[in-house]
Amino acid sequence: MRTTKAARLLAAGAAATALTLLSACGGGSREPAGEAPATTAPARPQVKKPQVNVLPGMPPVEDPADLYAADRPNRLSPVVRDFPSRVYVPNTNSDTVTVIDPATYRVVETIPVGDQPQHVVPSWDLKTLWVNNDLGNSLTPIDPRTGRAGKPVDVHDPYNLYFTPDGKYAVVMASMDRQLVFRDAHTMKVVKAVPVSCYGVNHADFSRDGGYFIVSCEFSGEILKVDTARMKVVGQERLPLRGAMPQDVKISPDGKLFYIADMMAHGVWILDGEKFTRPRLLPTGKGAHGLYISRDSREMYISNRGEGSVSVFDFPQNRLTKKWHLPGGGSPDMGGVSADGKVLWLSGRYNAEVYAIDTRTGAELARIKVGSGPHGLAVYPQPGRYSLGHTGIFR
């Protein structure tokens, strides 16, 4: 949520990777003369994983039972393997990006950017970090190899940014304009602007086959279902709670359910994306906000901004198993998981700080001072073949 914009509102692939099927060749060994040939167990037939018919141009799904299979610890793409590990923190009120070295927990640079940066977003091809300068109506590119900022690109109302799974389009969450704007993923030229009737489009995630994506509408308490290829809203539903304010969206590892954090419902809505029927609420904590998947795809970390805690949801057990409280409190918001999966990084939205949290114990490893209003920080690089946007949704 962005407080400054809420006040204004209330007042007003992409090349696909070829899959190679390996066939096993059986070979016999010659036995010495006079001895019976040794019996050999028959080769086990290889079990083929079911294939998923995906959006044309989208890389194939590695494992239909685990959409995050490519996000295993330190499984970095060759594209990013030589990039220095950094944490990029957009400071909404300071108009800067703080750069942290995660090995030392020290600030190594502060980059001036445009007016009200909201999120730092990895591009689909992993080569660029885009800083969403919301009120500045621009995107500032950062080269993650050098850490240098480039010339801003004019883009109107870029509150948040996503990429279609085929890598063709960027999708700008133009919250105040009340639009989903499909742009060329490289030039950022407008391809199609899709008006929406809800208020405050802000976060999203894509279905397993890339055919649709679910969008949260923060200020009207609604969710949308959008057909990716047709660039068309095909479903709209109001959440069953007066005053709901949906935030981050994440799909389950098996692709069957979507989880939608809600800072006023103090929990996570669980939605069947295919049926798009009434979701159910899982209470987690006050001000539930960000959702992050562990490197083994077993857990989801839920930042509860209003109470300074992180809830842990176990997918195999289908329940909450832990809650970690930041010592002395805080306002954990958006972030990401380290490449090795050992540290959860979250911005402290109202405390001008960033938290590093041990994903094994929940202990606070560091609390680092940054600029005012830190929001959608990106940990980079991270494992994965391509990025779907936000602070790093990798497949």
C-alpha cells in the first residue's frame, strides 16, 4: 500500500528451452565360458512428467507439480551468474534506491532516482532492474552487473510492473490511471491500455500455463482475472469483507491456488484461480502484506506489517506452522529471499530500515538503516530462468 496515493484517491523466448528426453541404453557383459549368464534386473521405465500446454512463446513448465522448481538454492541462470549479490531498496519518500551488500549488511551506495519509487523489478530476461518512479511517471533502469543507473524511460503511473510469461510484454499496474497497460517488454512503448473498473490495481501473479493472471485491487477490495493473450479482464470479484485491502499475490507451487495477502483482513485469501469462486480467509497477523516462497517450495513467508511479524505457511501440511516476531517490532513489507534461501529480506516501510531474517530460525540477523519509506526491495540476483516482475517472481 502507498499511503500518499491512497490519500489522493480517497480525496478524488522469449525463447522456450528445448526439453531433451534421455533414453536409457541397456548393455550386457560377457560371461566367462562355462558359467551361466548373470541375471539382470529389467530397466525401470522412466516416468514422464505430464506436459503443460502453455502460452505460446512461454518457456515450458519444468515440473507441473512445482512451479518454483527452477528457483532452487544458488541455481543461477548463466545470464546473472557473474552479477554481484546486492539488495536494492527503493525509498519512496527519499526518491532514492539504497544498495546493500548482503555479505556485510552494509550500505554500499545510494542512487538518486525519480519521484516516489515504489518497487525495484527484475526484467523478464533478467538483464535489467527497473525502478518504478510512480509520481515521476518514469522507469529508471539499473544495470545489475555494474550497479549503474541509466536514462529514465517515460512511463505513466508505474506503481508496479510485471512481465507476461512469454517475455513479450511488460504489464504496468497504473493504479491511479485505473488501467493495466501492456507495453513492449524492451522499448516500453504502449501496445494496449486496458481500463479497469476497480480501484488501486497493484499486485499480480500468473497461472501455471500463463493463460491468465490474478490482480489485486487495493482500494476497492476486489480481485481481477485477466486473459493474458487477449489482454482482457475476464473476471471480477469483490472480496467478502467490508474494507478489504488486498496486496501481494502468489500462486501455490502446484499451481492450483492463489494466495492474496490482505492488510485489513489481517490474513491471506485462498482462491481457486480456475473457478474464480469465493475465496476463503486464512488469518495470519495484523496488516498481512508480502508473500515469498522458500527455495525448497515447501513454505511461504507472510509479512504482517501491522504487528512486526512474519507468519510461515507450510504447503504440504496446508497450515501455518510458525510466527516470527521482530525484536522491538517493525513494519515488514515487501522483499525477497536470498539466492541460497537462508535469508528473508524485508523493507521496514514506516521505520526507514531493512530486516534480514534467518529462514531457519526466524532470528533477526540485521536491521539496516535506509532512506524514508522503503518499499518494494529486490534481492538480486536470484535463481530462476525468467522473471514475471514485481520484486522478483521467478520461474
